[in-house]
Amino acid sequence: MVKQKLMAPDGAPSDVERIKRESNYLRGTLKEVMLDRISAGIPDDDNRLMKHHGSYLQDDRDLRNERQKQKLEPAYQFMLRVRMPGGVATPEQWLVMDDLAEKYGNGTLKLTTRETFQMHGILKWNMKSTIQEIHASLLDTIAACGDVNRNVMCASNPYQSEVHAEVYEWSKKLSNDLLPRTRAYHEIWLDEEKVAGTPEIEEVEPMYGPLYLPRKFKIGIAVPPSNDIDVFSQDLGLIAIVEEGKLVGFNVAIGGGMGMTHGDKETYPQLAKVIGFVKPEQIYDVAEKVITIQRDYGNRSERKNARFKYTVDRLGLETIKEELEERLGWSLGEAKPYHFDNNGDRYGWVKGIRGKWHLTLFVEGGRVADFDGYKLKTGLREIAKIHTGDIRLTSNQNIIIADVSAQKKKKINELIEQYGLTDGEHISALRRSSIACVALPTCGLAMAEAERYLPGLIDKIEEIVDENGLRDKEITIRMTGCPNGCARHALGEIGFIGKAPGKYNMYLGAAHDGSRLSKIYRENIGEEEILSELRVILSRYAKEREQDEHFGDFVIRAGIVQATTDGTNFHA
């Protein structure tokens, strides 16, 4: 059989490709423009390069119109995202982030849906100091938002078993080994001297090449039965296979991703598909080769269609698998059986191995701040001061105080009591199962509210939940301010995507374990319609559900929405 010649899609390269090509391996004119105090902003070309350095220029959209009236430029500030594989930080690193948020940010930290920190509100002239202090704490922001491999996720609690600890080490290795090799970051932010006399022809980016990837690339490692990292939403998902308590390898899943564009049926969320099994020591090789396939065949012309999932769907799963095996020089093993129960977090104290304890605390919308009557940020700071284990950020925007000795547990409980921190036991299971992206006022893509609005909406949904005796029923609910999908809306049993201020598309029917996408139920509706629809559906669910039936499964069985079996029929 003649091997099919693979081709990237035709078409003129998108403008981003020009910027990357002209940037001298991501340097651009960043060094110079960051010193310019005439404006708090930076030129568009440099802003697009900033992504590769872990940052986006944003402005406060609450103030935009007023500032325009006053003939002032927008209230520019930078968002900075930390690279933190597996979501693990030391208490010392937590204290650094807490301090920087006060000193240079807007006084709060956002825990992201990819297990890391975002800091908002940093002014241009404070960026360098912020990055240097992050670097001094042994963290960095390299490539945290660019067209390269993003923060590698892994199952949240590595000390619950030996396997988790192992998996975390693999996520760290993948993240470090897949970093861009250019020294641009170190030169611009850390004052590293450019080596004189380096020949210009030197291959600076051995894997990514000068153009990097056509779009971002996401990797996540799950440890069944928990799918807390939503392994099927990743470009490359690794499912840990454990036999007799030992990690024997990973099932490999490719081609997931949540983003799409409103009104463009050629774009859609997609689930990763399992293509085989590999041993632990083979995963770097697999990851590298998968990334190079996307580098060579991803769509460099149409950015909206440039994610790896579209490359997989265009070329076909089998074709990609053949290409991968050819590049590897060996074949993947047959996928092994596995089972997921859910894609949420386990709250409260959990006893792990070696007599250590782990506490998962609920953080609504992932926003760490001091609120009236709820000093979350201060409480976590005081815990970090005495804690000797790890602090772990979960992909559901919560926090785990991990690896706590029995002696320390008592002291941490006292602080929890003192500051009124909570594992969410007193709130509904629906709220505990909620995720929201940042959206307004800072995210430039947001079309509607998410983080600021969802808690208030849940207040009203809780009344319906309580009326129907569903307070303790876990139903995943997720809201994004735009279709980019940072809060993985298409994997929520109830999902909302912002269309315009106060208006959302409403989706239903994803699987509780993250293995099936949702389907649109109502388009462009406001709060009144949302609540009246949920009043009917949740009441039916309470009365008609089968034993242990999840909400997402029920709405499909009841014919309220059709099951979405693949991203390609998401819009059908």
C-alpha cells in the first residue's frame, strides 16, 4: 500500500505567523517597549509575542467608556500566568504569589482550570520585577500562554498513593522537556547577557522551529477512577494504568479541545480518542512526536481552525496514528481497560499513604481574595506560613493542602476555624461542582460575565435544587464568557457560553465523568429563561431519574437533548 502523502491545509499564513517569523525567536522589540513609559500598553505585535512569555495585555472594561470620554487610553494592565506543572507549589511559593498579588497585582489570585495561578492588574513598569521575583521562587511564566505546550496537568493529589507521586514527576518532566529553547525570556526579564559571537545559523528551536506551533497545545495526565483533569479535553491525554498498585503505563488519547467560535460550524469542541498504550518511559517520545505532527500539518492559515483536534479530524485518527508510529520507529501497544467515575474534586480531609492527610478546600470561581466576612486569602496565607507539605491547585479551581502530618492537622484545623475557610460542606453539591472563567472585566475575549455572575445565578438555582430535594446531588455546572472554553463548558452537565451581556447559550447532557460532550438546548437566553427552563428540567430529574442516574445521562434518556457522540456532530 502506498503511504498517503500528508499535507498541511493550503492558504496564506495568518498574520501571527509573520509576527513569530520576524520576532527573532520571540524577542521582538519587547525589551525596548517595556521601558517606554509614555503608554501603559504595548504595540499589538509585541502583545502577541507576550503570550509566549506568559502574559496578555488587558484593560479594565468596566472603565473603558469613561476613560474614552476623558480622552485617556484604556486602563491597561497585564495578566501573568505561572507555569506550574501538575499544579504543585511549595508553601514558600504560595507566599511569594500572595505577596506579589498585593504588591504588583490587584490583590487577588485566580486559580485557573489548568492548575496554575493567574495574577491580574500588573502595570507594565512592574512586569519585570514581578517575573524576577517569581523566578527567584523557582517558578516561571515561560510559554504559559503561547503557541507551544501549555501547563501540563496531572491528577491533583499525588500523595494519596505512590502512583500519584510518580505521575506528578512525569508531568513535571514533560513540562520541562517540552519548553521552548530560545533564551528570549531569560534575556528580556532576567537580564541574561546574549552570548557574543553566537553564529546566527544555530538551530535555536530544535523541536518547535522558528514558527512554533499553529496553536496552543495542552497535555493532561489522569489517574482513574478520577477524571479531575478532564483528560478528553486535552490535545494529548494520558490515562494512567495501574496494575497491582504499580503504574505500568498510560493509554494515549489525542485530539481533544474545548474552544470554538460562535456561528462558525467548522469549529467545535472535541473529545480526545484513545489510540493505544505506552510504557511510562515512552511518554516523552510520544508527546514530542505528536507535537511535531501538529507543527508540520496543523492549519497555519486559519487560526480558528488550527488546533490539533482539527488536524486529527481532517487527516483521520488512523492516519495520525500511523504517522506517529512511523516517527517513533515503534508501535503503540493495545489500549488497556480503565474506568472513570467523575470529573470533580473530593472535598474535606482525605487520609493518604504514610499516615499523611490532605485537605481539599472549596474556592468559588477559583478567586483567592479577602471578601467581606470571609478572609480566604489571609487564611490561606496563615496556613502557608506553618504548612510543611505541598499546596496543590486542582483543575476545578480548588486548593489542596497536601501531605499534612497528624500533628499539623490540628493546627491547620484551628486556622480553618479561625478564618472560616470551608470544604463547601454547608453549600450545595451543585455549587461545589461549578467552574467559571475570568471573563469581564479583564479578559479581552469575554462577551458576557462568568466568574462575577455564576455565584449569583447559582444562588437562584439552589432554591430550585432545594425544592426538589437535590441539594446533595453532584451536577457539574460551568460557565464561560466566550466560546473559547477555558472553563470547559462543553463538559458540564449544565453549561453556559456567553453571547452578549446577560445572554448565554445553554447546553445540557455532558457525562458526569467527562467522556461525552453537551448539546445546545437554548440559544441566547437571559436569567429569567435559564431559571424557568431549569425549574422544569430539575423537577423532572428529581421525579423521573433512575437510581444513581446522573443529570447529564437523564436529560438524554428523557429526550430533552440528543447525545453528542463526537465533536463533529456537536452542532447537529
